[in-house]
Amino acid sequence: MQTAGQIISSALKAYGVPYVTGLPGHGNWSLLDAFLDDNCRLPFVQVFHEQSAVHIADAHYRVTGQPIAATTSIGPGAANTVIGLATAQADSTSLLLLTGSVATHMRSHGVMQGLDRFPFHSVTAPITKRSFEMVKAIEAPFLMHRAFNAMLSGRRGPVHIEIPLDVQVEQADVSVADLKPRLPRGVQRADEDAIETACQMLVEAERPCIVAGGGAVMSDASLELASLAEKLGIPVVYTWNGKGALSDDHTLNAGTAGWPGSLPGNKLAASADVVLSLGCKFTDWSSSSWRKGATFSLPPGRLIQVDIDPTEIGKNYPAEVGVVADVKSALADLLAATSQTDADRALRRRAGYLDELASLKSLWEQDLSRRRDYQGSPMTMLRVLSELRRVLPRNGIVTVGSGHPQSSTKQAFPIYEPRTHITSGSFSPMGFAVPAAIGAKMAKPDTPVVCIVGDGDFMMTMQELAMCVVYDIPVVFVVLNNKGFISIRDGQVNLMNRQVGSEFNRVTGEEYSVEFAEMAKTFGIGQTWKVASPENLQSVLQKAIQCGEPAVVETMITRDNSIAAAEVVGWWDFPLLPTASEEHLADYAAALSEEQHL
């Protein structure tokens, strides 16, 4: 006989979960106690905020492809996980969240930290792939293999299991199910006719373009992507989570698309007569709010859309060929279907097109140079990122916070290997980057991990520096300190000519900032630096990466929005106030009329 907690712990261990992360509370005491039993012993890694536990599990999956589990108590502890679940759901990443809940015989009687009107799993249902309530210990093996089936098949996503207090201690005479026969065998493959049609379109196109989304990374399709692009001479652009699918120094990598995008990425994508989309949802920021000609022109361009989720096909743009398949398998089928004769003919015909790509990339590097090579103090974000790239190995992992650091990294920080750029591409919460870096480092302890984060974002989850000290996790935190939520300020100023609540200022108007390097020392971080000018930045970053300890490098960033962060390329649909100038209102109305998603 085993308790539900012991069954769950045994299943996690059998299914390859290396550890569980979370925060204890009375709602999951009995579950956590099972992790200490000899027959189902499982390491537990304590966080200092429940949101962080889910982000850690999320990052572990993004780096390794192996889902792990997070756990919290009931009520507020469980509610603190909502941001993490929504982040994973939006970016199609897998993790398992285990929460306690009120004992079944105590429901609706006003129990401490309980929600009388509805069970918590009704909160998580819209932001998870599946949400279960365990009502009897005997069903624990079934729910565990169902959870892993959901996480490891089809479009990935988080799963939540809620376990009432009395069910956690209930016993059952059951065994953990073998996972292998509970999972589908192989991957979803494309329809043969669809592949044939897509192949013909790509061969005959004059200006084809490939869009690599997060699905290209998560399906481990980088080799096939590079092979198809090289075989047919097709430029590749990428989305937030597609960055790293093709190395940024590959000659056919055209850079990022959307807003903020890149000059070559948006120009080539917008002028493409055939677009091959690989695991891309065409979100607003990846498509410049679907404005025709800003990033894509679909139509008149023709779309071949490959996605494992059939509901994504044709959602925002009409697809001439909708291919429901795993990206890696679809690319393998396209390669096999393309004859070398046809490929050679297409390559010769596209020589001028590829010369255009090279020219656009050269112009783009010139555009970035005024920010990247900036000599002043405080520094620009692109200067900091440039110095970091010089010292970080090619396989080094970066996790990235929201706002200007996220946009600047996407646009101007080269990534050379898949699963080394970890960012929240869709939900984009503040507070993601710090625990994500910890999760990435625990997943890949021998790989350097750097967290690139703004000061406002850092303060959302900086308490997890304590985790790095307690568990000796040598993450490098590069804090881009511009003393505020400056991406929000810049948007306010650009659209409304004034700002509110986005700068960190004293009531006197004087700029305010936490002394992050000094603050880190109070957590026990022994390696800290504060850098205001670029002269010695590279050597400081080198020391931080090589020290083998948790490290904080605080870098002072200018608030000058003309140079501070990313170049503004692309378009974002943000409705204007009636008080905006007639010129701005007219420009917005014209842009709105060009949106293609409706």
C-alpha cells in the first residue's frame, strides 16, 4: 500500500524527473513528505517565490526537452503560479504543477486559504494544456501517465494536477504505469500530397523565405532547417522563440522578423512570394501586427504553414498548403522530395536574391553600429551585449527578461546553437529571466548561463539570488540598470508625449536606483561588480563567467531612447488617444487598414 504522495513521487522518478522544485506549505506537506521515503526518494529544490518554481521547470524543459515538476501549497501559494503557467502555455513548453487543495470533506465551509466558490483547477484550466483533480489515490498512476502523455505529445504545454489534502494521505494498492506504452510512437508526419505541393512551390518561387518559430527549436530541427535552406538557397528569418534554430552567423540567416525586427528580416519576409512557416503562430509582435508589407504580405505571398497544432493552420494568414506535422519530420520529407536537379536550378536562379540578402545584412550591421560601438557612459544595451558575446562561449545559454533587454537581445545578440536563447516570447512577464537562468543552469551545469535582465524585471524575482547561494548555482546575472521600466516610458513618450509611473525617481525628480551590486552581497553573492563605462566591461564579464560562482554584474544604461536599446523596425498596433496629432491619427488609420489578420 502506498499513499497518493508516494505514488506520485515514484512516478516522477520513474519518468525521468531529476528533481522537484517549489515551496512547502500545509497544502502539500503530505506530498513533500513522500519525497523523503527510501523507495521513492526525490530531490526537492526550494525556491523563495512560487512563480519562480514554475519558471524554473519551464526553462528546464526549454533547455533539455525533459519536463519536470513544480509544487506549491493551496490558495495564495497556488495562485502565485498562474504567471508561470500562462508563460509556459503561451510558449508551448511542458511542465507539471502539483498543488494541494482543501480536503474534500471541508469544501465550501470557509477553510483557511481555500476558495469556496470554485476549485483552483478551474483557474488553471484556461492556462494549461490539461488540468486534473485527483479524487482518489487509486487514480494517481492514471493521472500521472496522462499528464506526461499530454506534456510529451502534440503541441506541448503545462499540466496541473490538484490533490486534496485527504487524498494525499489516502492509500492504494497500485503500481506506477510504464510510460513507454502510454505514449504515442514516432512523430506526426505530413500528408504526402501536401509535401509534394510545398516542394514544388519552394522550387519555383523567385523570392522564397523560411520563418523559424519556436516549433523549429523544440522539434530539434536545426540540422534539417540548415540543409533545406542551403539546398534551395532560401533565407531564414526567426521569431522570439525561433532564435537559435539557425545559427546567427549562417550566411542564410536574415535576422529576426516582426516588431522589433531587423532590416533584412522584415524586408525579405515582406517581399517573399512564398513563405515556409515552421512552428510559428504569427503572433502580433512576430508579424508587425499583421500589417501588410511591414513584415509579411500574405497574400499576395503564398504561405506553406507547418505546425503540429492543426488549429494554428490558417489562423492569422491563409495557408495555401497547411501541413500538420512535426517540424523536423516535415523538413526531412521536404528534403527527400526535392531532387538535386531542381535544387541546383533554383540555386542558380536565386544568386541575385542572395546577393541582396548579403547587402541588406551589411547595411543592418552599419545601422546597429552606432548603438553597439557606443563609447559613452552610461552605456547602451547593445554595447553591453556586444561585450558579453565576445566572452560567452558559442554554447553559452542566455535567459532574457522582458522589455528593452528582450528586444535588444533578440535583435542584436548572436545566438549560435538551439536551446541557448531562453525567452518568454508570447506572455513576456517580468520575473521570468532570473528563475529561468537558475533552471537552465541546473539542467546544464557544465554550460555557462547568463541572465540578461533589466533592473525593473530583476526586482520581480531577485530573491532567488538566495537559491544560487544555498544550492551553489553559478549563474551570472547581468543587470541592465536604466532606473525604471524604460521600455514602457519610451512607448508612453512616443505615443503620448508624456510618461507616468515608468521612471524610478524620487519626489524631488532625482533618479533613483537600488545598488544592485551591493544588494547582491547581502544575499551572500561574493562576486559582484558595478560598471558604468565600457572600458573594462569585457574583462569584468570574463571574470564573472569564469569565476565558477554566482555573480552579479550591474551595468549602468543610458535613458536616451535614441540609442539606449533596440532599433525600431516593424510596426506595432497600439490604438491612439483622440488627443494625438492629426498626422499620427492619419498614419495609424492607414496602417490599421493594411492589417491582414481579419
